[in-house]
Amino acid sequence: MNSKQIVALLTIIFSCTGFSYTAAADGPVMGDAGAGETKAVLCSGCHGLGGEGKDIASGQLYIPRLAGQLPGYFVKSLNAYRNDERNDAMMRAIAKGLSDSDNANLAAYYQSLK
């Protein structure tokens, strides 16, 4: 089996089990979407129950859409808030309370939403 076939097989397996996989700059992101759904209550107040986000046209501040987000980007973003590389007081406070496992689980959950 070559590497492309292995990645394809793992993608199928993870899709069927609720796990998410993506090759990120700092390695693969694997998480449990079910566990992420439970943790997503922290995000839903601002980003919406379905991760739909909010835009300026609605009269609210712009809050990014999380639904359908690529797991590698999602985790990289949370890590940037946790490491004070992104500047948003609310996001930094939340991200600092999340473990690497929490980040991966949230990434898997939000990727599963469309």
C-alpha cells in the first residue's frame, strides 16, 4: 500500500467513526467529534449553536464561522490564541483553558458541521 492509499483508507475509517484527520503544519489532527460537541457549549454563545458565526450585516460584531472549518487551521488558530499570538481577550481566555485534546475534539466537531 502506498502513502496515498493509506491516507485514503484512514480518511474513510475516521469518517465512519466520527474522528477527524488532517495533515497540519505541525502534524495530524485527530479528534472525537462527539466529545467536541459536548465542549462546544463554550463556543456557542458567540459563534452560534451550529457554529454559523455572526456578521456585521446582522448588527453584531463579526464572529467567524466555525462550521466546516478545516481541523488543522482550527487547531492552529486556537493555539495562536493560547500562546498570545492572536489578540482577542475572550478567545485567549477560552483557549488557555482548553487542552490539546479539547482542541482536536472541537476541530473534529466543527469540521463535521456544514
